[in-house]
Amino acid sequence: MQRALSLVSLLVLGSAWTLQAAHVLTEPLILTQENFDLGRFMGKWYEVAVVSTCPHYMQRKRGNPIIVALELQHVPCEDNFTMMGTSFRNGSCKQMSTVHGLTTTPGRFYHHVARFGADVDSFVVHSNYDEYAMMLLLSTEKPSGNKTTTVKLYSRNMNVKAAVLDDFKTLVRQHGLSDDTIIMNQNKGECVPGEQGTKPITTQPQTLAPKKSKRNVVPPCTRGGCW
Ligand SMILES: *[C@@H]1O[C@H](CO)[C@@H](O)[C@H](O)[C@H]1NC(C)=O
Ligand SMILES: *[C@@H]1O[C@H](CO)[C@@H](O)[C@H](O)[C@H]1NC(C)=O
Ligand SMILES: *[C@@H]1O[C@H](CO)[C@@H](O)[C@H](O)[C@H]1NC(C)=O
């Protein structure tokens, strides 16, 4: 009797799960870092390794495999954050700022890349905040509808532990990419825009958060006043 009952409940649970799964299947189910903490994710990162199904992206990166320094800033109560990337390109120091919108899923963001007409969903799949963040980026190019998968490893410093790199390789394989195509970016030192006599390139300079709003300095967003 006990057995029959639990079998019935298993079947009921099973079909409920299948129904739910069918809903979710229209979009890939991607789990982000548990208890994601946006505040701790902000600040400075280095993009140390990348791999993508997009041939153009891979070609571009192979041509210039240099660590990009990223500065992430979130103004409390705003539903977006800015990501400023700084790196050497073609002999000069270039900067690019992108605004990422927050979503209802913690650790999931979206942004649009006008240059490629691409909508990008990004996910912080794993992060311990003070060492590494493993990023999954799914983008859809608008006219063609082409979808690409990119996996990136962010690190708080330019050197990455072997164990972290192994976990990153596992994540890369889980998303159907080969781990021997991973591009390890090289440390060519940090550059400062302007020092080479070049002007920084910013896509949305008007949205840049003021310099003083560094992480740990900004007061926490009070509940009730905003979402
Ligand atoms: C960021 O969010 C704030 C409010 O949450 C909004 O006023 C602002 O326009 C947003 N910025 C961008 C670039 O979307
Ligand atoms: C790099 O610099 C050279 C010389 O200044 C220029 O001809 C070339 O177009 C530049 N390439 C890119 C991708 O900016
Ligand atoms: C879309 O993807 C297909 C297959 O990978 C490729 O042949 C085609 O050139 C891509 N289209 C664009 C506009 O990138």
C-alpha cells in the first residue's frame, strides 16, 4: 500500500515536472550563481579567457589576445550597471562602455550591441566574487537571427589558479564548445586612455556613473524606495 501510494505521487510529480519543463524548454534553463550578490560582483575584473561559437569574434580575439580590464559600476536603485572595458587595440589604449540592464533573475543581465545588431543575455554562472566569475553570453543577431554562445572567465587579478581554469573548461564543454579553442588573453600591462595621445571611445559617455561611486563606498539601496 505504502509502495503503491508513493508510486502514484511520483507519477503525479513526474507529470507536473514534465509540464513545467515543457514551458521552460522554449528558453534554455541556465542557472546563475546561487544567492547572487550584485554589489559584490561590481568593481574591477580582468577578462582573462574567452571562447565563442562566433567565428568573427574568435578571429578578432585571436588577432589581439590581450587581457581587457573591466570596471563595473552600479548606481544604487538603478536597474542597470555600466561595464567599462579598457585595453590596448592597434597600438593605443581604447575604452568602451556598455550599459547592462538587470533582469528579475539575479545574475542575469541583457545589453544590446548596436555595431552587430545583437541582443545579448549574460549570466554569471559561477562566482566567488573575490577571485573569479564565469560568464555565459547568449547573443542573437537581429537581421539574421543567428545565435552565438560565448563563455568568458573574469578574474580579480591577472593570474588564474589551475583549479579555476579547470572549472572554466568544464563549463565551456557543458555549453558544447571545445576547451582547446579557449583563448587565454595575455597580460600586456594595463593601459590608461589618453596617455598614448588617443581619445577614449565610449559608446554612451552620458550614462557613465560618476568616478566616486566605487563599490563599498555607495550606500545600500534601501528597500521600499525602489525595487
Ligand atoms: C538606468 O536605469 C535608470 C533607472 O533605473 C534609468 O533612469 C536610466 O535611463 C537607465 N540607463 C540606461 C542607459 O538605460
Ligand atoms: C590600425 O592602425 C593602422 C595604422 O594607424 C590603421 O591603418 C588601421 O586601420 C587600424 N586598424 C584598426 C582596426 O583600427
Ligand atoms: C548566420 O549563420 C550561418 C551559419 O553559421 C552563416 O553561414 C551566415 O553567414 C550567418 N549570417 C550572418 C549574417 O552572420
